[in-house]
Amino acid sequence: MLSQNGLTGRVPGLPENDFGFPLLAMVFSSTVFLFLFLPIVLLGHTILRARWQQNLWLLSASLFFYAWGEPGYVALMIFSIAFNYAGGRIVDRLRGRRAVSWVVGGMVAGNLGLLFFYKYANFLVDNLNILLTAMGHSPLHFEAVPLPIGISFFTFQALSYVVDVYRGDAAVQRNPLRFGLYISLFPQLIAGPIVRYKDVDSQFCDRVVSRALFASGVRRFVIGLSKKMVLANAFAVAADRVFGLDASQLTTGLAWTGALAYAMQIYFDFSGYSDMAIGIGRMLGFRFLENFNYPYIAVSIRDFWRRWHISLSNWFRDYLYIPLGGNRKSAARIGFNLVLVFVLCGFWHGASWPFLLWGLYHGLFLLAERSRWGDWLSRLPRVAQHGYTGLVVLIGWVFFRAETLPEALAFLRAMAGWAHGDGIALNSLMLWTPELLICSVVGTVAATPFFSTLARRIDASARNTGKHVFWAEAAAFLIDVVALPMALIYCTMLLASGTHNPFIYFRF
């Protein structure tokens, strides 16, 4: 289904390409992945002893994983691998010469050009046609370009590699097998986290899969799967129903319910995927950096972006904001750079005006927090700081979720009290089912570091006193032996029932 701006509409169901065909990607939360693909990959990785054999096995499995949903774009993935592998070798060979900057510029242009064509060409042509039509000219005829799944993530990984080799922050990879695995490794291929080569370089040849690491990977994977299947999908039902309404049907209660549900959905959906990616990585001996750090406990928008999608925030900081001058320029230039970075961050998420406005919105609040507003905010009680941040983030999610700017503005007007719905066909009380209420309580606690803080305090007490807390050890045992297996069984039951569960970030 095509939206007005040429992008696939963000509607419930599997992601679709721009021709309306579903992208049948092998999602982590699917029976095929859980009970066929992942066990076979883990078994093969365990049986094979030589590191090059394991790497070849994982590369083959990763390309198959991508081909499952994008068979026509495996060639694009292989081209990206070959292009950036060769570029990295050339950059390393020309190090210290004047020509190296031209090569790096060409590599950056090539990667961004590929991303622009597949992700932004439709947006550019659609808006250009609107302008041409308004001026009385005939619109351009352009066949819509389908969006390859995960292209934003693997392109940014490739860019970081080339730039790091140029800067001397990472050693060039001369083994094409290892480099191919870096770009295509299936756990984080489609929806991140964005992994930098220097963080995993040594793991391609020196990783060790210990029992403890494997067990922690299984534990992390089940937690992520539960976040997705139990929490995110429950919140998605309410969010999709509300955002699917016409603006004239919205009530103020419905609008707030929909916005809150979507805020919880996107957090547990994306952090759940990151948990699963990190967990699978550990089962294979890889250690990926954390991508979320309880963003909903943030006390400012600046703090929020230190906690939300950490790999993307750090990428924009290190490869765009700092090269533009970072904090070393004048106040006006710093403000311009900050807003520009977040406009581009919004545009990275999708080629539509709501995404651009979402990025601008966050950039302006970050700019404001660098002024006296930030000083005044820091003197407020913590609860007020949390309230401010939560409200700003919640309003921003409306732009992120809405299909068009008019829809977003109409939704915000309803939240502000200017709603025109009568609540007969649907009202907020209908949405607050017992399931949603339970998920809201569980989700609120899970979105805070309550359990991790409790575990750290128990461990600290045990180290200081030299005594183990029996009930804490018993609780940990029950979680590993009873709670997690039961959670996996319940998620499997939800999968068997045919629960529709596409990941939000598959669209980016």
C-alpha cells in the first residue's frame, strides 16, 4: 500500500515494500527461526571447530537469513560487502597520501548514494511532482523503488568501518570472509544495534563460547522475546486501533491512550529486538554493546538520547556531529550542528515529513537544554524532570507514528482537548482490557532498572558480609529454571496462535 509520500504506510501487519508485497523476513519471533533456523545455526557453529569454518558457516547462514525475506537483494548485500572491503584495503594502502581523502569521499558518497536511491528516491520524486503540478507542469513518471530491509543499518556499519580505517581507529580487515561476516551477521543485520568494526574485530578470530556466556545469551534472548511477544504486541493492539481512527473519531482519552500505548510498544519492540540480538550474539561468542539503558527514566531529552538507541546516537555523534565541529565552535554553530544532526537522524528513520519533523523537534529541545532552560530544568525536583521528559518524548512519538503531518497535528489537538469524537464506536475504556492493564503494570516496572538494581544490591551485600542471601539465590534459581522456560512456552503458544508481530524497526 502506497502512502501519499511514496512510502509504505505504517499500518499493522507485516512490513511491505513500495509495491504492496509483504516482506516475509525471518523474524526472531517466529517458529521457523526459533525451532529450525537458530538450532541449526547453533549446532553447526558448535560442531565446526576451525574458526574459518565457523565464520563461513555464519556468513552463509546470514546471507540465507537475509535472502529469506529479500531474495532479490542478496546481490545488493554482497555488493556492499565487496565495495567496502575493497575500499578499506585501498584506504589502508594510500594512508598518508593526498589521494586517500578522495577515496574516502568516494566511499562515503557511494554508500550514501546507495542508501539515498533505495530509501529516499520515492520521497524526492513524490514531492517534486507536487511542486511541478502546482506550477502547472506534468509530473515525472518514476517507478517506485522497493526498500531493502535493513539497508539503513548495514550501510551505517559499512560507513563506520571505512571512516575508522581512514582515521586509524580500526585495523583494516584483509580477510574477506571476516569482513563479509561483519556486514551481514544475522543477529543485528536487520534492526541493529549498529555494531562498529573495532568493537568486534578480535571476536571474529578469538571468540570463545563458554557455558556461562551461552546461558546468559539464552536468558537475554528469552527476555527480549517476552518483551516483544507479551508486552509490545499487547500495546500494539491498542495503539493500532487508535492511530487507525479518523481524526473526527478521536476523543481526548483515546488519543492519550493511543500515544501511551505506542510509547510502550516501540520501547519493548525495539529493546526486545536488541536483547534478542545481543543474546544470539552471546550464544555464538560475540559480545555486542548495549543499545538501551532504560530511556524512560531519563530526566532530560539529552539524557534520553544517551539511553535510547545508543548505537545510533553514538554513530551520529562520532561520524557527523564531531566532524562538523562538535562543541568546539561558536554557540550559534553548535546549535545549528545539533539541530542538523537530529533532522538527519529523523530522516534516517524514514523518508517522510513526520520523521523529519520528529528529528527537528528533538533537536530543538536539545538546543533549548543547552541554554538557561537547561539550567532551570536541572534545579527542578526529579519527579518534575521525569514528567517534562516523558511528556516531550510522548508528543514526539505521535509524529513518529502518524502517517502524515495533518494526522499528527490532528492527533495532538485531540490530546490537548480539542477532540471531536463521541466515543460511541470506540472509547478508551474499551481499550483498557485486563490484559492491557496487567501489561501496563508489568511494563512500567520493566521499563525501570528496579530488578537490576535489586540484584546489584544483593550481590554487594553478599560481598560485604560474606554471606549469601538464600532467598535471593532461590529466586535466581526459580527465574532460570521455572520463569524463563514458562515465558518461552507462553511466547511459543502466542506464536502458534498466529499472533501478528512485525518489528517496528524493520521498516528502517
